[in-house]
Amino acid sequence: MEQPNLSYIRSLSGGDKVFEAKLIEVIQSEFPVEKAVYIENVEAEKYEETAENVHKLKHKISILGLEKSYEVAAKFENNLKEGSSILKEEFENILKNITNYLTTL
């Protein structure tokens, strides 16, 4: 499984460590909340709302340099819009991977 990284954040910041720290702080505070809402909606089989949650989480996935995971998230989002939870397990493994990574920062 690909690993989250700060490459994209560093390229955005242009070396501005304060900006990097603020962006990381935003991700660390928003991600657990967005993940919790996702879990609540997916367990309730509210696929349309879950698709919206995946859409939001997809941006964090991208910012953390997870290109393949972003593709999985995009496919999962589309599946949800069609009433299917195919790729759920794979997407949730991505969320676990990010959760573990964010605790190391």
C-alpha cells in the first residue's frame, strides 16, 4: 500500500514552514471528524451522503500524496452514487493508513 507523505504540501508551501504546519494542523483536525461522519453514514447505508463524505476525504487523500488511493476513492464515490458499496473495504484501509500516518506527525 502506498504511504502518505508531505511532498505535495511541501511543494505548495515553497519552503514556508509556518504554512506547512498550518496545513498539517487543518488536516489533523478535519480528517477525524470527516472520517467519523463517513463511518456514520456508511453504516446507515446512506449512500448519497456517504458519497459526499468520500468526496471531501478524497481531497485529503490527494494532499497527502496518495495518487492510487485517490483513484480508489473516486471510483468508490461513483459506486456509492450508484447505490453500491463496492470498494468500501479498500477505501477504509486507506482511511486507516492515513489515520496511522497523522498520529506520527
